[in-house]
Amino acid sequence: MSCFASADESAHYGFSVCMLLEQYRSQLRWEEEGVVELGTGDATAIGDVVAALPGLRVRGFDISAPSVEAARANIAWRGIADRYTVELGDFFDRADSAAGPRVSTVISNPPYIPAPDRDILMPELWGGVDGNDLVLQLLKAGYDNLITAVASYSDPEATVRTAEDLGYRVANFLAMGLDFGPYSTEPKVRRRIRRLCAEGRGWAGEDSYMVAVALFTRNTDVPGDRADQLLRALQLSV
Ligand SMILES: C[S@@+](CC[C@H](N)C(=O)[O-])C[C@H]1O[C@@H](n2cnc3c(N)ncnc32)[C@H](O)[C@@H]1O
């Protein structure tokens, strides 16, 4: 087992989380509540954000033991262990189990690799058959605000429409083109991506796709809905 490694993707995730937290600072109330994170990886992405935003506290979870070990070392080295903690375990089992009030904001670059089964290069990155299982689970977990990565090839339209059915709007997002990395080029994954795209449930170019980091919110203090813009941006991968 190893840690997730994709420098461009992690940097985009961290930068986007930082921008969205800054843009909606007063409405999301993260300085008072802190935020929780599904999937810290080695903590580089959000370690940068915690260092940049002195009022931010993050409680992270990861199911990968090597990732948690690397994350804790990274956090200690950066001197931010008082504001960024990482626990080993499934976010959905653990995030609500500790004493104290529930926070209203969750952040994540969740697993989104679509494949017929979990037997892939890094099984912890399996997002279910369509790739969007984890983001759908996060939407159904009842947080008011979810800042999450959405990949163009993992049935994003179903994700956005489910979010709407659950009362979420897309407040804003940052989109970036990414080349297929080792996780997307594994033959069974690539075949599944092609299939999703052929069925009109995803978009990808020959060797590239788009990822957007979006703020889904049910907070009435946050204006607007850019759901359709988000879906159009993800189609730019074709
Ligand atoms: C795409 S990686 C993102 C890592 C890091 N946030 C980054 O962007 O560099 C997704 C991470 O989620 C973790 N993960 C998968 N399912 C999880 C779950 N149910 N609870 C907590 N972590 C999970 C994986 O082990 C992996 O480290």
C-alpha cells in the first residue's frame, strides 16, 4: 500500500479549498467551527491551507495507514499539529463519533476512480462503478457545506442532480484540466471511463479530463447557483 500521489491534482484541491474558504469566510463560519476532511492523503494539500489561514482547524480522516503516517509526519514538520489532526479510519464511521458539536463544513478530494470492482492500482481510490459513490455519500451525510472535487468522467451530472434533490446549490467552483495519471490509465479503469463517456455520463479527452473543486451549499446566506456552469466547465475536457 502507498499514498495517493498526484502533485497537480493535490495542489489544485488545496488552492481551491483555500480560495473558497476565503471567499465564503463569514457565511461558512469555519473560524468558529473548524472543518472536517475525508481523505487527507499525505496532508500536503491541506497542510498548505492550514499554514496560510491561521484561523483554520481541520480534523482529517484517512483509511490508508501509510497515508496517515505520512500525514502526521508532514503536519509535525510544518508545525501545525495544533490545528490539523489526522485519524485512521473511515470518515463515515468516525467523523460523527467524537464528542462535541458537529461542524457544518466538510472538505474532500474524494476517491473518484470508476471501475467494476475495487481491485485497482490503489483500492482506496475506488469511487464505485461510476466513480461518484463517495461524493454522493458525502452529500447524503447532511453537512450544510461540502467543498469537494468533482471529476468530469465520474458521472458529474448525476452528482449535481442528486445534490439539487438534497437541497444543495453550487455556490462556486475552480476547474482545471488534468492529464490521465497512473490511476486513470490502468486498462480496466480506462475502459470504464470510455464506457461512461460513451453513455453520456462523463466527459474526457483522449488522455485528459477536468476536475472542479466546488462548494455545494444549503446555506441560505450564500447566494447564487452555478450548477449548470459547473457541468459546462467539466465538458471542456472533450
Ligand atoms: C484522491 S486521494 C486525496 C488525498 C489528498 N486529499 C490530496 O488531495 O492529495 C483520496 C484519499 O481518500 C482516502 N479515503 C478513501 N476512502 C475514505 C474513507 N471512507 N474515509 C476516509 N478516507 C478515505 C484514500 O485513502 C486517499 O488517501
